Amino acid sequence: MIDFLYLSPHLDDAALSSGGVIFQQSRAGRSVLVVTFMAGDAPPVLSAFAQELHDRWQLDLDAAAKRRREDEAACAILGADFLHLAFPDCVYRTHPHTGENMYRSREEIFGLVNPVELRETDGLLGVIMGEMKRLPECGRVFIPLTIGNHVDHQLIRQAAERVFAPAQRLYYEDYPYVQWHGFPPQVLGDGQGWQSEVVGLDAAAIQARHQAIAAYISQIPTLFGTLDALAEQLPAHIAAKEGEWLWHKRDGVL
């Protein structure tokens, strides 16, 4: 049985958002498993938008493999185990009937999930739910709150809310989206019954989170611009928040 299970849509989300808490949990001797769902390989032919991202990341068609190695390095820094599942990132996914790319722009990846993926019987949502049911038993499961509205974050949250009991579920604030957009109240749905807790981070945890994020070197230009900008922005964000925030329903227990 795993003490703490982190559901990470992409190969960086858990470390970006909760790296300090993960480090402190593992340092305290608790078992932590980070499961990344959209860690599958890119297709041989990319859409124009996916090719633009690969160019920005300075990665070729082996982008996913290199990003998996980045994630392995980040998890080692945080003291967490990792599991990579083979679902493709949304920028690679095509419509099962038309074969056309479903998410072809920044606006589309931060928009509505394509309805064909939301079907529990034969859609991606149902397949993800099946994978979640096969994960090791855990004491608590950490889920993206979906700040930023990325379609892959939406899918992971919706699947997790159908699989895991409310008392198990904790929600982390998606970083750096929370830094860019603040805290949009709609991520709490009707806003009823929610509670938050701030987990303070010591200096070692802040440093570990920084080092883990820096391990995702391909993503630094998109997320922060430069490593120097990361070194400036992350401590300021943590200081402003006084740590890392977790959310849960009142019938859950932190």
C-alpha cells in the first residue's frame, strides 16, 4: 500500500505543483508514488501545433522519452517513486472517427474536452478510470485542481473523482497556472463544502522543489523563460502563498 499517490497529467505537473510537500513526505519516511498519465510517445507525424511545441522544447520525435528521463531525475530529487503510463499528450491525440487532431492550438488545449473523450464506455475518460482502478492502494490521492483548465488536467480530475472516495481525495493547485491566473473560484464547482490547508515548506523542501522543476529542462523556456527566472519566480510564489496549498471537501480528511 502506498501512503501518498500523486496523479500527474504530464511529465512535470506533480513536481511543479507539489514538489515541496512530496519531498517532505518522502523525507519523513512515507511512500510516495507519482503516476504520470500522458507520458506516451509522439506519433510519427505531428500536427503543426505539436511541431511548434517540439521546436520550442528543442526535442525531436523522441520528445516523450527525453521528458520521461527528466521526470525520473525530478522524482529522484524528491525521493518519490514514479510510474509512466502510455496515454499520449492531448497535442498528439486524434479523433477516433475522423483521424484529425483534436487539440490544434493553445486555445483548444485550454478549452473544452472533446466530447468523444468524455464517454465512460468507449472514451478516453473511461480508459483512464480503468487504469486508476489498477493502481496500488493508497492512503491519500493528490489530484490536480485544474487551475488553467488544461484538457488533460480536466480528464485526470474527472476520472479521479469517479474512482477514488471523497475521504481519500486531496487537490493540489496547478503551478505555474495559479501564478499566472490566480485562483479562479470555478475550480471549486459550486464552492460549497471546501476547505484548504497551507503546508509550510522548510528551506530544504523549497530547494528540492526548485531543483526538481529545473530538471525538466525542455519545459523551462515555455514555463519560465530561463532558469534564472525560475529561481526568482518560484521562491516569491511560495513566500506569497506561505507554502503549498491543498484543498479537500469537508467530508475528507487531511
